[in-house]
Amino acid sequence: MMLRLGWFMVMALLVHTGHAWAQSARSFNDTGLDTTLPAMQQAQPVPVDDLPEVMARQRALLQGEREAVLMVYESQKKLCWQKFAVNPCLNDARRQRRQALHPLKEQELSLNAQERLWRTEQRNLRLQNKAPEPKDPS
């Protein structure tokens, strides 16, 4: 019973965090990059120079949530081996794990896309600064 309550609390936390991500305020800076933060963490728009730090914090949050889901899955898996019907219990545990990890994977893919855009923008800025000035033929 206690483990089911623990699973429910983890799922409630994940739903709440997913809800915060879904309703997070979006800010677009002059580069057009989406600097989305969860609503509870965002106080002001994120400057372009701080994007790597923001992305690292978001990745750390996602990793922590993923680890929590995997810990619950491992404990459920151990309980399943104590039951008579092991396979259906394992299948349910795997299904719950997949359902809990799916929104985290979507958030990670979104974060990866934002990082690619930021890296492309930074590369283009470096190339523009390296480009020689066109010489005037006159």
C-alpha cells in the first residue's frame, strides 16, 4: 500500500512539473530562440548569453525527474517478483514507466532543438565576425 502511495506521489509530482512546463511563460529574445523556463522559475526573459546555463539547469531537472521515475520502477519491479502473476505485474510497471518517461522525453527533445538553434545562431555570428569586409573596387 505504501509503495502505491509513493508511486502516486511521484506521478503527481511529474504531472505537476509537466503542467508547469506546459504553462510556462515563453520569451523570445532578439535571436528568435525560445527561452522557456518553468513558470515557477522564470522571473524575467533569459539573455542569450545565459542560455547554456538555463539549458543545463533544465537538463538537470529532467534528469532528476527521470531518476525518480526509474527508482519507482525498480521498486515496483522488485515487488512484482514477490507476486504469483509476475509477468502482468511487470508489464503494468513497464507501461507506467513508459507513460511517466514520455513527457520527459518530449521535453528533452524540445530542449535539444532549442540548443541546436542556439548553437547555429552562435556559429553564424562567429562566421559573420570572421568574414572579411568587401573591398571597394574604386
